[in-house]
Amino acid sequence: MIDFRYHLVSIVAVFLALAIGIVLGSTELQGNTIDVLRSSQNSLKNQLSAVSAQRDSYKALAGASDTFLRTAEQKLVTGMLPGDRIVIVTEPGAPSGIISGIKQAAGLAGASISGTVALQPKFNDLSGATQSSLSAINSQLASSDAVTLAPATAAQTFYQQQAAQLIAAAVVHKSASQTNQAGGLVASQAQLVLQEYAQAGYLTVSGTVTDPATLAVLVTPGTAPSDGSADPANQVLLAVAQQFATASAGTLVTGSVIGSAEPGSAVSVLRGSGVSSEVSSVDNADTTLGQIVSVWALADLLAGVKPNSYGISGASAVSPVPLPVPSVTSTPSVTPSQQPTGKVKKTVVKK
């Protein structure tokens, strides 16, 4: 039988072993262990300081670059889009900074904004009720406006595609002189189309969009949807972009730096689809650089240059090569020379 003395000795032995461990750890092992820890700590501090300094340097460089671009923006875009009209089409969640930046850059380039067509979340709904509603409106408008609706390119978004075709016909033409027979709608028809979709909750309109533009800028959401490429909003975007590309002289799809870099973002999904060959895209349109590039990309499209992707997130190029801006030529003034251009033969009169 184990008595109390055994328990007492066992307890004392345990505490004695613990005390010896503490003493050994704080004396014999302290030097090497603490030296290693201090060395690691100093190394990590140095690395952190170096990375912080590098970050601050890049931040200062980016700030200086953006300041320069804001200062130079007018010079870089002036005369690129003289007299052209642009309609802005926004997806739900489109950043306001992109919208205001595009408007400013377009104005500096000589273009005017006809207005904004803001697609509402209901437009991206693929439920049966929404599809039935869109089908009825599409058929009614196509019949009254004598518009032949294009065949479906994707069954899932067929009715959004039809609606986008009619909306595009109402707000963009391929040229300022385009007639109804060429695919565009006259003002009264355009107003009715937009009114029908607005009353049903599919869009809102601001500005004079029924005075048609020749260029369209689509502004995508600032964040990527959770379902990525399979998300209804991304699938609808492809249908909208394609219809505007068909109806306009040029269509540009824009996104923000952070949003476009996310997997499954609207811009990345667009670039991975067949629609990418029909529209240009800029993935950093929330920056001054991206807004300048947007103007250059639109000028390229007007000039018949093949659509391309620009920016920093999986783009083909940072920017297009800017087209030369036509300058006003003047007749050079001619200043008569004060020196004779040849020898003058003297006539001597004999007396």
C-alpha cells in the first residue's frame, strides 16, 4: 500500500526536477538560445525595414507618376475624339470614379457624353419571371419598331441579348448620319424603348441618350461576383457588350485595378470569351493612366484598329500606340530676301 510519505517524496521530486530544468534553461542554455533568437529577430527587423522602404519608394513613385499624368492628361488626349459622342452604360456596382474619370477624359479629348444608361440588378436576373417579362417587352418593341432580333448566341441570356440589341439601337449608331433602315432607331422610337425597360425596372437613364452616340463605354462592377464566370451578371455582360459592339462604331469595356485583378471578374471573363475580339477593354480605368488609355483605345476603334485589351491585369498591352492628332496647318509666310539671289549685270552708259 502506498503511504503518504511516498506521495510526498514524489511531489517533491517533481518540483525538484522542474526547478532544475528552470535553472538549467536560464543558465547553461540561455546564451546560445537567446543569441539565436536575437539574431533571427534582428534579421526579420532588417528585412521588414527594407521591404517597408521599398514599399514607400514604390508608393512615392506611383504618386509622382499619377500627379504627372493628371498634369499631362489634357496634352495627351486633346484632339483625340473631336466632336464624337459617347454613351456610358453601367453595370450594377460600377465605380463612380471610373464614370467621372471617363467623362473628364472624354471632354478633354473633344468628345461629349450623350448620357448614361444604368442597368439595374433586375436586368441580370435569369429567373423565369424575368425572362418572361423581357420576352414580352422585346417582342412588342421589335414588332412596333420593325426590328429583326438577332438569333441567340447563348440560350441562358437570350432575352437579355434581345433587350440589349434594342437598347443599343436606341442610344448608339455606327455613324452620326445612320438611319432607321441601317439599324438605328429614330428619337421617338428610342424614347419608347428606354421608357418600356425603365418602367419595368431594368434600367435608368440620364442625359440625352436618344440623341445617339457613336461610341459606347461599359463600366463593370468594382468587385468580382462570387460565382466567377458562371455568374449571371458576367454572362449578361457578354451579351450586352456584343450587342453594343455590333450597333456602334466602337465599344470599350472598363474595370477597376483591384476588381479586374480578382479571379472571375467581369473584365477577365470578357477577355476569356469570344466577345473579346469585338470590343476593347481597359482594366485600370479608375486611374488617370487608365482613363487616358481609354481615350486612346476609343480613337483606335474609330480609326478601324482591331480591338485589344489594355491595362495591367492579364492585358495584351499597357496602352495602344497613340494615333497622331491632326494639326491645323497654316500657309507659311514668305519674307522677301534682303540679299540678291544672283548677280546683277550693270549697264555702263558711255558719255
